[in-house]
Amino acid sequence: MKQFVRELHVETRGKGLSEVTRPILDWVAGLDIATGMLTVYIRHTSASLTIQENADPDVVHDLETFFARLVPEDNRLYRHTMEGPDDMPAHIRTALTQTHLAIPVVDRRPALGTWQGIYLFEHRRHPHRRTLVLHVMGE
């Protein structure tokens, strides 16, 4: 059994989804793992991860619009407001999504579907530098 770990730093543009599929696929392709498990973990509480369709940009737009309606930025709704009106909604959006993904590695590549992409979902308004931890275990 072999294991590999890498940090991937992503500069976000502020609120929205940033696709991170390509650097992850490229990293896994360079490893000596034919079959195993890839874990992608985000080290933050106001951003998250998701696997979504990467063919039609309307999907990303609709997800962002839906979350804005689902968890509004309104300080009257929250006690935790010290870091700005987007902070507590960002924590709630993270709680509703995922902080880690588990993706099988098959034939030396993550077993993503045809239209699936890996996204970092930034929930804060301003740009941030986010850190993902990539871990692969297998043979």
C-alpha cells in the first residue's frame, strides 16, 4: 500500500465556484497508483467542496443563485456578525455542503463521470487563498 499527500493552493475570486479538477487529475496521473482512493479536503470553515457538472456554466450559476436565496446575507438573522455580513452565511453554506470528497482511483485516474468536475465553493465575498489537502492511498 502506498500513500501520497500534497497541498494545493487555490486563489479564489470571491464568492462562487472554482473548478480544480485539472491540477488534481494531473497530480494523480504522476503517481504510482493504479487503484486506490483519493481524498480531497479543504482546510477552511467558510469554503467547501463539491462535485458538479462542468459542461454547462449555467449549472454553476444556478447553484450560486440557489445558495444566495437559501442562506441570505442578513445580519438580523445571525448572532455571529463580527466578521461581516457574509461570514455566518459562509459557515452555514459550508455546513450544508462538504469539506472533503472521496473519489476512487481506477486505472490510474480519479473515477469521475463524463461531466463531473471538482469545485472549490468559495462562500465569502472577497478573494481568498484556500488550501486543499490531497491524499491518495492505493496500489
